[in-house]
Amino acid sequence: MTADDRARDAGAEARGIGVNLLTLLAQASLPAFHVQLARLLGPGDYGLYSMANKLVDMASVLTLLGMDLVVTRQGSLAHANRDTPAAVRATGTALRVVLASGALVALGTALGAPYIAQVLHKPGLVTPLRTLVLVPIGYHAATMFLLATQARMVMKYDFWLRGLFQPLTLLALSTLALRAGAGLAGACAAVALGMTLTALLGAYFYGRELPLGPTLSRALRGPVDWALVRQGLPMVGLSLVWVLQGGLDVVFLGRFGPRQETDVGVYNACLVYVISLNQTRGAFYPIVSARLPALLAAGDRAATNAFVQRQQRWVAALATPLAVLFAGFGDGLLAVFGGGFTRGASALAVLAVGQLAGALAVPAYALLFGGNGRYSAYAGLLCVAVQLSVLGPLCQRYGPLGAALGASAGMVTAQVFQHWSAWRLHGVHGFSRALGKVFVSSGAGLLVGRALFQWLPLGLAPRFFLGVGAAAAVYLAALVALGLEAEERALLGSAWRRLKAAVATLRGKR
């Protein structure tokens, strides 16, 4: 593959990724929702909400039942073959499964809420658990609609729905409920209503690309396509493993933490931030899923590694500055939740390391698309084993920091295993000299920015902004000084030419 070919491929990939990154940027309003909850509920009730939400989210894997993979795969094939009825059949079947399984899971969670609360020694957990049980149904129904449109390479609806409408609606409804004095139960009801409205808007967007009426008819009355259901079932085990490892830290902290609900509230504030690291990798998933299977099937290791290393480099270029922000300036970020939350700064720094390892697991997609997805399940089980062995004593002794140490230890171990498996089975890895430049630049930014933040004789807010600004400036300067790759230089040159053309056009109109 020539340099021109790589630059052309990189340009096409960058355009698709750009839309998904806009969605990620728009979701920056989501922390405002959690800040509002934390400030108006207080750390204790916010901790109960966080624990209930995590438990409901873990159970929601049984609501999804692998239908996301079914809609993505069948929708892509239907689009390629111009077979609209096949897309309708797949989406309708997925919706029917999600609605039916969601109702059963919601009923089971509602009935089992007192027992769950008793096991965890949290009597206040019953009400938020029962109120939030409908959230996964609305969320996953909206997901089916969005995936069906994304399979047709239409990314804008995800931006409007998940980037803007959902976080802003949750913020508005929860604010109204809490200002009206509805308390924890009212906030949970507002979240459930917000997710339902999100699903309805998702259905409207879907109807602009595919026939909505026949899809809903099949979802509500049509026969279930069991062949499609069987396609999704193998993903359930994998999803269960990974959702379990993503929730054990919160459960153990709520059960063994010195301050229990308050500790969970502080810890969840950290999670609100670090989740963006994995979301960064998620912005690249549509492009990876479109190109990597064909590259693996062709058996061209050089082309496959060039693609994977490029995606890994781009993820790192976005994720490592975020990790620097969370690891070096957590005091300022957590202060917006309230003064009591700043004690979670060390936990936020440790979580940033673990989540960065997860974000940089681009080569692990080779396992999923190369027919070795079970190795990702093994990695998840390894992560769970590490967490189960260390979380109890760590949470009991160190609170939120202990939970972060256990969660990050499991995540790093799992990702090392996935990198090794991808290399051994498919000869795929994401390491390159250019990736090293990103790490060196980020490290330099962290050292300079944190030094200013630590030693400037100013208040928290000015120290935060000056430190973050200095870290960002050093990072960009070091990255340019160390040298950009040919693909990045071509992309920047193309962007600069388009910008000059746009400016010239505006001047001409004047």
C-alpha cells in the first residue's frame, strides 16, 4: 500500500469518525446532569441513585440479548443488497426481543428489589431500583433504531439523539423534579421518562430512513425470526462478563466502603468523567467494524496492522489528553459536584489509568471480527477474577481509592491479555513509533500542567484553567515537534485547504 493509498483511506476514515466525535463532544453536557443530582440530592442519596443505576444497567444485558450485533450485521447486509424488507425484519425482531425481555427483567428486578437491598444492607435502595427498571427498555429500543440507521452509514441521528436530546432532556426533567421537591424517587422517575422520550424520538428518526409502520407491526404482532435471535445469543455471555466487571467495583464499595452510600456517590462522580475514555474508542467503532473484517479475511497482515495502528494512534491522540486531565486535575473537576467530592481525586487518577488501557484496546476488535470473540470473554473473566480477589479488602481500607485500584488492576490485566491474544492469533498489534510520540507528548503536558496547578499561589479555579491550558499547549507543541505521520499531515493539509476555500467563498459573497 502506497503513501497516497494510506492518506486516501485515512481521509475516508476521518470523515466518518468526525461525525461520531461530534456526538461525543455534545455528550459533554451529561456531567451537568450528574452534578445537578449530586448537589440537590446530596452525596448519600446520589450514592443510592448511582448504585441502583449500576445494578439496573448490569441486568440490562439480558434485555439486549445481543440484538445490537444482529441489527448492525443484518442492517449492513440489507443496505448493501438494497433489501429494505430484510432491514425491517431484523429491526422488528430486535425490538420485539428487547421489549419482551426488558419487561421480564424489569418485573424480576422490581420483585427482587427488597432482597437485593437486604443483601447489600441498603434499605433505601428499593425505591430507586423499582423506579429505574424501565430505563433499559427505552434505552435499548432507541439503540435498535439508531443502529439500523447507522448500518446505512447515516450517523447524524446519533448526534441529535444521544449527543443532544438525551442528556439535555435528562438534565431538564431531573431539575424540574428535584426543584419541585420530588427527591430521589422523583429524580429516578424523571430519568425513566427521559429514556422513554428518547426512544420515541429515535423511532421518528428511524422512520426517515426506513419504514416505521411495518417495523413496529413486526415488533408487536409479527412472527419472531428465531434465526436472527440465535445470532445474537452468543454475545450475551460476553456482554455479561464485561458488564459484571464494570459493576463489581460499585457493588463492593457500597457494601464494604467506610462511608458506603457517600463513598459510592464520590466514586460515581469519578466514573462520570472517565467513561469518556471508552467512549472515545467507541467513536471509531463504526469505521473499524466496516473495514477490519474484510482486512482479516484477506489475510494481508501489513495492511491490517497499518489500519489498526492508525486507529490506535488516533484513539490515543484523543484519549491520552483526557487521561492527563483526569489524572492531573481531578481536584478541579470534582469540585463542581461539591466540596465533599474532591476527596475522590486520587481515585479519579487511578481510574484514568485503567480506563485508558481499555480505550487503547483497538487490536482486541480483531478477536471479535476474526472469529475468536471467546478470548475477549476470557479477558473479561480474568478481569472479574482479579477484582473479586482484591476489591473487598481494598474498598474496606481505602474507600473510593481502593475501588479504583481494584477496577484498574483488573482492566489492565484484561487488556494485556487481549493484546497478547490478538497478536498470537491474528498477528495484529497497535504499537508503533508514532504511538510512542503521543505518550511522550502527553507525559510532558502532564508534568508542566500539574506543576503549575500545584505551585501557583492562586485559587482552585484559576490554577485549574492555567494548568490545563499549559498541559494542552505543551502536548500539542511536543506532538508537532516530534513529527506527525504522513496521514495526519495530509489530513491537516486538506483541512487547511478547505478552510481557506470557505473563507474565500465568504469574502466573495461580501
